Amino acid sequence: MDTGNMDRQITLKKRTTTKAASGQPVESFTNVDSRAVVWAQVQDDKGSEGYDAEKKTASVTKVVKIHHRTDIDETNVFDYEGRIFDIKRVHELQRRKGLLITGLWTQGQYE
């Protein structure tokens, strides 16, 4: 795996749920562990605009390549440049050399 193209940093996160003072569940994200900030190769996949409940929304898909880990799956998210991307797909590269992760950011979802 060519590590020379891994010139961006992402932060791998897991979902946590706490309760607000009102008792309502509140979703937040915490780093998966002390090695959560990793070097990555980040590529644009596609972007789109559409309407959701009569409101214009945008979404961006990124494809990210990182060194292999066993603690990342589709229940996780990653932070890239201040945007939270839901992990939609994790694919192992070359017999545990790396991971190819597809992530989706949707405008207004976690803001």
C-alpha cells in the first residue's frame, strides 16, 4: 500500500448516547481510542443536492484509505475537516494492509 498519498488526517469516532436533563437521548461522538487520529488518503467520490421535506440539502461522499484496523465498521463515523461522515462501507485491502472506507456527509445531519 502506497503511504505517500496519505497526506490528510481523519479522526475515527464511535457513537455514544447520553441523556439530556429532560431525559431525552442525545447522540454524540467520541474518539474510538487514543489512536483515533490517523493519516489517510481522501478522495472525492460524488456530491449531490436534493430536497428533503421541501428543504434543499447537500451530501458529499468521500472514499478514504487508511492502514488496517480491526475496530472500524459501519457503526462508526469519521471527522474530516470538521464534517462528520457516516461510514457506509468498509473494505479490506490486500490481506490486512489497509481499509477502504466510504463515508457520507449530509448537510444538517449532525450540526
